[in-house]
Amino acid sequence: MKTFFKFRYATVLATAFAVVALTGCVDKDYDLGDVDMTVGLGSNLTLPSNNSTEGICLDDVLDLGTNNFLKVSEDGMYNINVLDDESFTAHMWVDEFYIPSKTYQGSYTINLGDFQAPPRQGQRRVMKADDIISFDAPMVDLDFTYDFNTNQIKSLERLGVRNGKLTVTLSFANDLQQALSNIANMKFAFPKCVECGKAAYKGDSIQLNDNVLELHNVKPADGLTFTVDIKGVDLAGKKDDGSYMSYYQGEGFRFHGALSMHVDVYESAVDFDKVSSTKDLTVKGTAVLSRMRGDTARGIFTPTREFGKVGGVALRNIPSFLKDEETNLDLYDPQLNINIYSNVPFPNKMKGAIVAKDIKGNVLKRIDVPQFSYKANGESVISVRRRPSNSTDTTIVVVPDICDVIRNLPDSIALIDLVGTGDETQVSEIKLDTDYRGTIRLSVASGISLGESAHIVYKDEYTGWNEHVKDISFVEKDVDGVKTIEGFLKVTANIENTIPAYLTLTAYGLDMNGNPIPNDKLEVSVEKVIAASADGKTPATTDEVIYVRPKDNSVFKTLDGIAFKVHMSAKSAAGKPVSGVMLNAYNQVVKVNSLKVQKAGKVAIDLN
């Protein structure tokens, strides 16, 4: 006697359709025992036409696991967001230097009467009605050259010095001491390009007025010594007294200027009898410029520093759906951000390379990063991106191949061969020989929106069906000794997809031990690629057809489920590429409508 069995029809449906739903959308607990069906030889089995499922969102199937880099934001958007565990500190400075000491000497004659010989060039005598004799004379030429070669300083506008002093000593000839008892006023004018501090004279600290030191009641018999502090030098150009200091990279410093003197003498302080008989009215002067240390500077600075590996962003615990060897994480606009906080007072330029490494540290991919700049004294974000972007607070560096660094999910990403140098176009103020620091930290950030070559593979399986399908048997036909199965299951459904990706499905059977069932025993095929939503919001519809074809009736005795792959991609031969649309965990779904399962062919029914 032949009988027909009842089985959980939804189990067969899930077996055939699991790949369509991407997420297990089919209700596997739906029991066809509650559906009125009539079965006959050669007839079809059809579900009610209004059978459908609730929409299943991406979050239900893309298991993020415990990874440290892929996150879902509050609005549901998938984002890669991972920060380097530790920051890297880079050091940069401009070396100090010393300007050697210099000694200058001069000798000149003070003329104390009309009967004296004509004045030397550069001196003049003026007789005034108030009985004062005045003289102006250059005292000593302070010119010097200092050869100094460095690539750290391109140009200078000002140089501040430490321990800079100019000590001036005057000695008066004996004859002059006897002829002149007192000098009412002496004024010493220093080159205007020199920034002078106070002068020290006989224990007093005297403020200079417009670089002029004024002394009163100087007695030639006592001689004269004073020291002036040198604070710095203005290198911005020649001053109105003709003095200047210049700096030329690769050459050094050139200084031009003189110390000049003005003298006021009351005639009452002059013994003209001694003047008429004396032969030596000279003053000898010595100026000693001490060894000066460069301390601060304003100019353009170009120190260069080279660094090895900088940071390393680790991608830990990669989710299973990204581990497939077919995965190609071609992101639409990935970003590798170089976060820099710097107290370096001058802007810098840098270049280097980004590398992807495997777990053993081997370089999988290297991409050179063109030169970029970061600002002085502050925080800068350098975003290396695949595509241009307008930003007011971020420096965008476009590297079209940047996606290749993350495409196959390396173990780590690092910045290497980093070379930094001062920006040769910007003027800054610095302190020499100061260890300035910049902290560099890498991060990878990207919304998950697919590029045209993207390919993400999701795997899943459904098992536990054997007790419901083990008794299925179709009529077998034997033609010339070749047996064929006269039947198969056909699953049809209308699929609504709001995921901005095409879904290509493949599947195979699993036996009760979880092993694949060879294709020559059971073939599961999917007819169409599920169309992609163009904007991630508007559903695209596809009338899908899936076939489950037994090649041997005995396969149902071991069949326990289906394993499947869902291939998500941005392009398909069936439609226009969809790229640049963010994936959303909660709002993008696959919904199955009008689900039907039909038996095609002849069911073998045992009437015994």
C-alpha cells in the first residue's frame, strides 16, 4: 500500500531559499501540516500566494563579533573606526651656535684748539659761543665675518643672543691727561642693527637711549671702561646709519657697523699752555665683543628629521563575514588620518609611506604619501583619502590607491619612512636648541560604502531538517541504464531589497555530519542576482527562482540542511553600479513576498 507523508514544508522551503533571504528570513517553524493540500502523481505542491516574511535587516546577519575596528553608530551606519594604541613622539630642533669673540682696536687724536693740526678725516671741531668744544669721531670699526654652514636655517630676520657683551676701554695719552682735566660729556653710538641692553659703568647700570650711551664728567687721568649688554641683532636690512647684519644659508654671517663717539669739552677744562707744548693728544680704544650664543631667532627654519615606523593600527578579531578569501573590501572613500599635536613653533612638511602588514610583520602593500604640511603650535589632522573633499579644519591628501592598504584586511597599518622638514615658505620665531615635540597618532576611519570592485561574502547554514525530508522520493527514470530523477523543487518569491548592493547567491547541501553533499547528488541553483537599491532607501524588486534538484533519491535520507554564500557587490551585469551609499545596520533590509514552493515532476508514493 502506498501512502503520502506530511512534513514541515517550511523546512524544505528554508533549505531551498535560505540563500535568498541573506539572513534566514524564512520562518523555519512554518508547518505545512496546517495547509490543505491534495497530492497526486505528477501534480504540483503550492503554498498560498500571500505567504511572505518580515524584512530582515543587515544587523541580524552581519555579526561584528569582538572586532576592534568595525562599529555601528547610533543611526545604524557601519563605520571603520580604529585608533592607534599608542601615540608616537617625534622630536625636532634647530641646533644652537656661537658667534666667536672679536677684538677691535682704534687710535685717534682729540684736537683742543684752533692752533692744532687739521683734524683727521671723519673728525671735526666746532667752537661754540657757550665755550664748549665738541668733537665727533668714529671710534672703531666693528665689521666681522662668521662662516657658518647649516641646512637648518634658510633665512634670518632677527637673532637673539645670550651672554652678548661689548666691553669698551679707552686710554688717554699722558700729554692729553695733563692738558685736559675733565670731559663734560661723552656719547657712544652703537650700530643701530644691534639691540643693546643696559651698560655697566663704575658700578652703575645705565639705560641707553636709542642705542646711545651718555657719560658725564669723565676724567682722562682715570681712563674709561664700560660694558654694554648685547641682546640681539636685527637682520631685516640696512639701517639708516649704514649698519647691517646679513645671513646667507651655506655661508654664514656678515656684519658691518662702527662704534662712534661724540665729545663735549668746556674750554675751562683745557690747559692751553700744555696743549701748545704737548705732542701726544691721542686716545687709544679697545672694543671686545664677547663670544655670543645664539638663543632665539626669527626667520625660516628647515631642520630635517627622519623617523622609522610611526605607530601601528591593529585590526583585531576580524568578523567572519570579512574573512572569506573572496572578500574585497573596496571602500568608496576610506580615510587614514594622521593626527598631529605639535608645539614646534614653525610649520612642517612631511612625506612618508603607508604600509599594510601581516601578522608576522611582512609588508603586504606599500603606498607612498605625497608631501603634506601641518601647522605650528597646535593640532592638525591630515586625512589621506581616496577622493577629494572640502574641509576647513582638515588637510586632505588624495591618494587614489589608499583603499589597497585595507582592501584585504591586514593585521596592521603603519606609517613608515617618515621625513619631516620645516616649511621653507613660513617665517617663525623659535628658541634655538630646544627640544620641540610632535605627537603623531594614526587612525583609520571610513563609512562602509562600497566601491565598484567591492565584494563581501557572508556565509551561513541551516540544519536539523533530516527528520522532515528523509522520506522524500521522486520517480526515477532509467534510460539505457542511465538513471535520472523525474522531479525537483522550485521556489519562487518576490524579493524587496533596500541594501545598496547586488546579492549573488550560491548554495550546497549539508549531510547529518555537517559535510558538504557533492553536487552530483544534490544541486541547488539560484536563477537571478537580487537587484540593489540605488540609494539604500528605495527597495529594488526581483522575482527570484531557486531550484533544488536531487541527483539521487537517497540524498534525502542524509540531507540535514543547506550551507550558502551571499556575495554582496556594488556592480552586476544585470544593472548599474551602486557605490558610495553607506550600509545601514537597521534600515536596510531584505523582504520576501509571495513565497511559493512547487514540486515539479512525479513523487514516488508507496501505497503499501
